[in-house]
Amino acid sequence: MKKHVLAILVGTALCSSGAVNNVVAAEKTRGDSNKPNVVIILADDLGYGDLGIYGHPVVKTPNIDKLAQEGVRFTQYYAPAPLCSPSRAGLLTGRTPFRTNIRSWIPVTKNVALGRNEKTIANYLKEQGYDTAMMGKWHLNAGADRQDQPQAKEAGFDYSLVNAAGFVTSDLDKVKTRPRYGVVYPNGFYRNGKALGTVNQISGEFVSQEAINWLEHKKDRNPFFMYVAFTEVHSPLASPKKYLEMYKNYMSDYEKQHPDLFYADWADKPYRGPGEYYANISYMDAQVGKVLAKIKAMGEEDNTIVIFTSDNGPVTREARKWYELNLAGETDGLRGRKDNLWDGGIRVPAIVKYGKHLQPGTISDVPVSGLDVLPTLAELAHFALPKDRIIDGESIVPVLEGQNITRHKPILTAIDMPFQDDPTDMWALRDGDWKMIFDRESKPKYLYNLKLDRGETMNQLGKQPDIEKRLTAALASYKESIEHDALMEARGDKPTAVDWN
């Protein structure tokens, strides 16, 4: 690949007053006792255009905007998949989710979970003496009560508060009379394996407070890894009145008259307007701000790598399903949405801050992937990745030192959704300015030059034979590697099967 395709995850240069800050050398000088803390903050279904810093004309996100102003903001960051479970698997393992036994979202009670021999960022950092914790949406198995499936502890998290299998449920689900009224309080959280029942807090605040409490009660000076996975802005939406009031002008009169009407009872009601969705983004932003403020108050801001991103693209106003009626995700003009391989479904916000080690306000338009997070952290935190498994992401820390690197293979995004009436395409490759989407039989379907055609409207298939040949060969190589993946073979997984029984 050409030099302009170089993958950058945490910045293009570290120049300040003419001096280059060599991040890796600086970390080695300080020694292992002061390894960088790592905090990954993941939003749920947040679209590329859903933040103020990414151009939303209405929504206020001052805390996330400030994070971007103090760090590096990416304009071409790709989630590993356009749905929650596989995207999270890819982010945490650095392996395309098809290798991890998670090819699509995991319904409750299904026999699908992260492979037991997979290792996550938490596993690796725990081996390096880190304290590890996660708070929020797990969704890498079919339930926190499943003893036959790996849980957060087995994935390396010493402490966990997890909503195990997707949706933030509510006791309103159980009410038989319709319509139902009330605030959506979650009842699906488990703390260190113990069910909590209904908690009288909206999910975002419950998660952020848990993160703050864990940091406050750390009894040692070990470096920490904290994975904070908010359930916002996944439906059902729930936000305090303070935030709803901020966006009342974007709500329908009917919504204002029935503010606590349960989301599942809106199927035959008028569109609510986007106000609730806007409110939920601002509410989530406030929770991000609380976590960042705590890190700063601890004196750990300069020694903490913070990564903020989303698991996949947004649910837009198409309202294809009844529970999407109050959603209004924005893609900033990108085609598509959650669950498909257009850029609107897989290109998401991504921001990285590392104290004073990165040039503040940097904007990178180089294509990168969530799969790159693990190998990049491995270099920054000075631990070796194992040789017994393929890591699909690539470390791009050398770019921080003013060096150029060349990505060894295209960025892969994949999803397996055979159970839909109209099954989605399965594979997408991004190679420089070019992107190719393949169908379920691995046949090329679309080819776009994203530099010239950001909206993916001009299919170049049949017009660029050399590029088609290169990308088709690249996918064949990926598939061959996945089909003979050592960890999959050790587990006995079938590379083309998903257990939905």
C-alpha cells in the first residue's frame, strides 16, 4: 500500500515547541512501575455524525468535544463490525470477530460466546500487573448466569458490573396492561457475577458512578485498565428530565404530553421527534465527563491513555422496526446505518488522548480500525503479543515517533446475518482510498473510491480490474486464514457456522 494509506491510531506527530516527544522511549525511561493506565470508553450505536465535534448541528457534547481538542480525533476509524457483539469482540481481542466465535449479535439464551481460548486487552494487561475492571454492556455471551460460557472474569476483568446480553431491560417489560408508563430503570446488571435486580438509576449514571467508585477504592498503585461500555444511545432511551428539557423544541407535542410512555408502546403512535435521542447523547456525554474528571482529580491524566469510540453506526430515522421509532442517529452524510457495511454502519467517532504525549487538536483522516487498538496498546504498555494466534490489527505507534509505517493488509470489517429476510452482505475491505463490499458468497458487489465518492454512490466494479484483483485476493487470503485459525481449530469451531439454536 502507498505511504498515504499509513494507519494512525494515536496521532501523526508529537511536536511541541520544535521538540519531538518520543512516547515509547519516555515510557521506557519511567520504568514499568509507571506504565500508562488505559481507559476505553465505548458508546452504543453512536453515529459518526452524532457529536458536536463531528459536526452535529444541534447536540451538545462538551466533554467529548474537549477530549478531542486535547487529543487526536479520527475521521476514518472503522469498527470491526456493524453490530455490537462482534464489534466488541474485535476491539478487545484485536482479531476479526469471525475468529472469536462471534459473527453477529448474540440473542439471550443462544449458544454463542467469546471463545474460551481468546485473550482480551484485560487478559494481557492483567498479566502485566494491571488492575482491571469493566462497567457496562458486555454482550460477549448470552447471559451473566451462563456457567457454560466465559464471563468477564475469565476475559481478564478482576472487577465487573455488566449488563450481560444487550438491551437495558426494565420492569416495565413485565407489565401486562397497555400502555405502560414509567422511567426505564435497568434490571439486567450483575456485579461480579451477582444479579442486582432493578436499580433505581438510569443506566449511564449507574455505570459512570461504578467506574468512579472503583477508582476511589483502588487500594494499590498498580496501573489500571478500565473498560466503560455505556448502553447509551441504544434503545430504549432513558434520560433525566434535565436533558430532555434541553431538547424540548425537538419533541412532538404528543411526546411532551406522554413523556414516560414506555418505548415498546409506541408502535402505533406518532413519531416522537429526535429530542429524546439528542438528550440521551448529551446525558452520555455528561457521564463521560464524570469519569474523565475523576482521572484528572487522581493526578493520573497525563499517564492515562483514553480511547473513546462507538461499537457501530447509528439507528437512523428509517424506523424499520417498532423499537426504532424514537431514534435519530446521524452519519454526517455517510451511506447506511447500523447492521450494514456501508460506511454509515461501520465508520464511527474515535478519539484518543494520552495526557501531554500527543499533540492536542490533531485530526487524522488516515483509515484505522478498532482491531488496531490491542497491538498499539501492547507497544505503549510494553507487553508482547503471543505467537500462537493471529492478531489482525497492527500497531501504529511508530507513527508517533515521526516514522512511516505501511499496513500489511487491508482493513477488514465483517458481519454474518443469515437470519434476516434480506441477509446483509458479509465482508468489506478498506485499502487506501478504495473500499470493496462482498456478498455472502464472497463475490465482489461494490467498489468505491471513498476519496472521490464519500457517499458510496458510484460503483466502480468492472472499471478497476487491478484493484478488484488485489482486493479479491486479499479477501481470499483472509478467508483462508480464518478457516484455518489455530484457536478456532483448538475449540472445534466451524468457520462458517453460527449456532442460533
